[in-house]
Amino acid sequence: MRSDVRLTSNDPDIRRLAILNAIELDEQEALAIIIAGFQDVNSDVRAEAARAIAEIPGEHMLLPLLKLLEDDNQDVRNVAAGTLAECNQEGLLRVYEEWLGRDNPFVKASVLRAIKPLRIQSAAAYALNGLHDSSEHVRLESAGVLGYLQDPSYLPYLANVASADENTDVRRTAMGALGYSLCPETLSAVIQGLEDEAWQVREEAAATIAKLKAVEAGNQLMQAISTEPYWQVIAKILVALGKIKSREAVEEVENMLFHAVSNVRKEAAICLGEIGDPRAIGSLREALMDRDPDVKKLAAWAIAKIETE
């Protein structure tokens, strides 16, 4: 039975199967069947069509997917958003502009997520505007777009969001987006981030300092490590202290060799090896007796590294 015939069946499972089988047909015939599936009364069929159209890449897929972002079924909207995010079509922003007028936050966030990896400079205007959107999802995706562009002129905007947005995930995303260039605004934001109320933001701030190798943040890292209650943040602080080779932090890092969490002990050993200060050898030799074999190996590596430098 032909796919286009099965698409008229009263059984939604048969219609969904018709969509699945359509991708084996001639491209034009397949596209007609899949797009017809976008109009199906059954949400499972519409979702299958949104998945299937990814097999026929091109700008023809954009407008139908954009329309499905306003579908009355959340699963269909999610599938359409996921397909858009993977379509890698530079025409998406132009098609979206032609279709503009929607003020649906899910649509805006989905389009921003889809254009992010394309690094389209003209998307910056939408992203900058999106940083002030009432939807945290739009603000988060906007920060991601600006981060992917890696244009230093957007750093002050990202720094402000990283410091002041009310949503933890948005602050964290903006903080991570700061990790490609160091400027006064970036440094101020990441240092402030080490004191954020959310541990996820503090963790991202430390990771960003490590990426930037921001030696200027050394004192704040040392202060933070002594009071930080979350081991995940401590681990990232240790990475940052190793990247900036902070000899001033050796004593604080040595203490972390005996932390209750083995991941922290491992990062402490690596950090001391990266710093390369002979004062740490005594503590590292104690760590050779650690109950975790990985800690032992890293302590031995750190000792050898220090002694050969």
C-alpha cells in the first residue's frame, strides 16, 4: 500500500507508519507526505512528521517546523524544537523574521537555540533584546547566542546578566559565556560570581576563571575555597588555582588533599602538580596512602612533576 494512501487511513498508527516509510521515497514525494503529516489531527503523527523532515534537509523544513512550535501539544512542540536545533539551516533567522509577529516565548527560545551554533552576527540584535525578556528560557538562550558569537563587545551585557539575573540557570549560562575573553567587566562578574547564592553559579564562575587563567582572581579563589560547602565548587576552584599556578594557595590546596570527597582530593593533587611548589611534596607523600587508587596515582604524578621541574 502506498504511503500517501496509508496517510488517509483512520488508524493513526498506520498514518504514523506512512510518515516513517516516506523517507525511503523520492524526495519530492516524501516531502509532500511528511508536510501533510504536519496537519494531522493526531499529535503522534505530527511529532513523527517533525522528526522525519530532518531526513530531507533544506529551507523547506523551516516554516512547517516554526508553525509546529505553536502546536497545542507539548510533545509536538518539543520535537519540533529539537529538530530545529539540529537542522543547521542559516535561513532560519530570515524565515523567522518573515514570520515575525509571534510573541510566544517557547517559539523565541527555540529559534534562539537553533541559531546559536550557526554564529550568525545578525542574530545578536534578537539576543540582546532577549536578555530582557520576561521568560527565563528566552534570556538563557539569548545569553547562549551571544556567548557563541564570541564578540567582546557583548561581554558587558553578559556580565550584567551573570551578576544580576533573577534566574540561576540564566546567570550560570551567562557566566559560562564569559569564558572566551578577559576584560574588566568579565573579571568583575566572575569574581562576584564566586559569592553567588546558587552553588551552580559559583561553580561556573570558578570554571570561567580557569578558562581565562585570570590570575587577578587568585585571592578571591583562596578565600572561597576555605568557606565553600559544595564539593563541586571546590573542585572547580582547585582547577582554577592550578591553571593560574597560585603558589600563595599551596597551604589551602594541601588541606584539600584530605577532603572527604575523593574527587576533591584528586583535583587537589593535580592542582599542586600544576603549581609546582616543592613545599607540597610532604602532603603529597601522605596522599600516596589514600584509600582511592586514583588519588594515589595523581599524588605520585604531582610529586614527579614537581621534582623534575
